Amino acid sequence: MEINQITKEILDSAYKVHTKLGPGLLESAYRKCLVYELKKKGMFVEEEKPLPLIYDSMKLDFGY
């Protein structure tokens, strides 16, 4: 699948989730539903990959 098709599938799925759920929920609710929609389409999805963030010489790991 080409990058433009991948992008289209992600945007279509995000729009579907937001349309069904509406505004005002926590990000985690939208994320779980988006992952579900993308997996239904046969896409490989990984959630919240840890990426280091350095702040004032302190290393923190956050999921993005």
C-alpha cells in the first residue's frame, strides 16, 4: 500500500470514529476505536511506542 492510500485509510477511519463518538471524550477512547477500525482494514497498528524525552538532563519515556 502506498503512503497516500495509507493516509487516506487513516483519515477515513479517524473521521468515522469522530463522527460516531462525537467530541468531548478522552484521547484514549478515540485511540482505541481508531486502532480497532484500522485493524479491521487489515492494517498493522502499534500503540504508544515509547520515545525518550530529555528534559533538563532527565530522561523520561513517554508513549506516543
